[in-house]
Amino acid sequence: MKRKYKRLIFRIISCLVAFVLAVLAAFFFTHRKVVENIEAIEISESTLPVIEVQTGGSYLNLMCGYTNDMIDRYMRGAVTPLPADRQLKIRITQGDEVVKGIRFEVRSLDSTELLENTKVTEWKEKSDDTKSVITAILPIQNLLEKDREYKLTIYLETEHHEEICYFTRVISSEKLSTAKMVDFVKNFHNKTLDSANASGMAVYLRSNTDTSASLGFVSLNSSYSKLLWNYLNPREIKGSTLEIIDINQTIGTFLMNSSVRFTDANGLDHDCDVEEVFTVQLSNGSWYMLNYERTANESLVQEKLRNGSTSLPLGIVYDERVHVLNSEKGLRQSSSD
């Protein structure tokens, strides 16, 4: 009996030892971090065509396509004020696929009422060494109520997709000042980049309650110098895109995305992705900036990832988007020869 109990105890101890060793091995391998062989992976750009609409004298409201089935009553999109004759001009920048057909639908915002389903039979195409661009006219019929929003869905047929969907809202109104608002927003944006020509910008600022020194977030409560990028005078390195989020006869809300570059005192270039939200009001010929928020995030480059340092300089960054996670005992670091 004693020998039997001894064997049982030995087996239990052996199982416990094996379990502990397995846990330690799993912890070791799942927490290994090889830091010397970091590689920067470049994400390829979308190959689907993108669409912009012409309104207020500018092309804006960039639309990306959907190839899967979408519940279109939930697809809100930006708002596009229609020209007086409802002949809406669009610009299609083709990706790797050739556009073979264009049609569009106009529905009520809840998608229950179909007002128009029209096929576009003519368009113009222009190509250069970098891209191919199609311009076309959407002849929207006179079936829309004034000052009421509708849903416009544009369908493209390409060589690889029978149907790619693009969504925007449209409104026919004689009360909107779209062109003036677009010009004001672009002018405001340009002045923030050029401190030498930024006269009159201080009037839009409120009390300076922003105590942060970071350029990652700027609002009307920030200082004058922060609004002007601390006089770094960055320059745009890509064309900006502008969307009309909402608009009525006096107030408009706009979203602008851009990429800028500035050079520091050491001659090094820094690139930032920038998002700006503007809410502007035109009342009795006077302009008011009801709200302005700008977020900037510096792009990580391969040189920063391989500088041999134990720290990673993030540069300009919107603080609320930075999240750091760590284990209780810190991350395990290993090296290989």
C-alpha cells in the first residue's frame, strides 16, 4: 500500500512539474520581442476608381467605392449642392481598372422612394503618365423638391467588377452660398500654412485655454502661434480633399484632409497627415468661424524605426490617439547575432 501511494504521489508531482514548465515556456515564447529586424511595410493604395463632384466651382466630396452589398439607407455620405440646371459634373480618377459603364440612382434619404435610374452614355477621358481621368455629366431630372436632401448613388462597371457603388447626398437649393463658403475655408487653410500672409486670423480665436504645447491638436481656444503651426510654414505635399458635411443658407460644416511637410532647424523633413473640421457662418456679409479643429499626426519613416535607439520619437501626434500597453514586468527583449 505504501508503495502504491508513493507511485501516486510521484505521478502527481510529475504532472505538476510538467504543467509549470509548459506555462513558463508559453510565457517565454509569447513575450519574446526581436527588435533588431524591424521592417517598414508599405500599404498599397486602392486600385478602385475614386469619384469627385464639381460644386461651388471646385471638385470635392471625394467618394471611395464599395464592391460588396451595402445597406444603402445607412450610407449617408457628404452633401453635394446641385447646380441650377441639375447637370452635375463628376470626375473619375481611374485606378488599375478601366471604366466600362456609368449609371446613377436618385432616391429619398431612407431609400424607399426611387426617383430616377439613369444610364450615362457619354463621357470624356484624358490620360497622362500617372493617371487616367474621366469627366461626365449626370443629367438629374427635375423631380427633386427644393431644399430637400436626396441620396445619389453612382454605379461604375469596370473590367473586373460588374458594379462599384459610390454614395453622396444631393440638394437642390437657390439659398446656398456654396462657392463663397468653399473659398473661405480654403483661404483659412492656406493662411494657417503661410504666417507671412495670415493677417486677420487672430479675430477668429477665442480665449486661450489650450495649455498644451503639442501641434497635434489645435482649436479656436489655442494660441495664435499654434494656429499658424508655430511659424514652421509647412507646405502641402499632396493635393488636399474637401468634403461638405452639412450646409444650409447660412452655416456650413466642412472636412479637409491634407498632407504637409515642414523642415526643422537641422534640415530634416517631417511629413504630417492633417485633418481639419470647419464650421463657418455667413451672416449679413460677415464671416464667422463657429468651430475649427485640426489634428495632425506625423508619419513614421523607416529611418526612425532603425535608428538603434531604445525610444521611438513620434514627433507631432494627436495625443488622444497614442495608446501604450506594457506587461507588469515590462516587455522581454532578445537579440540575435
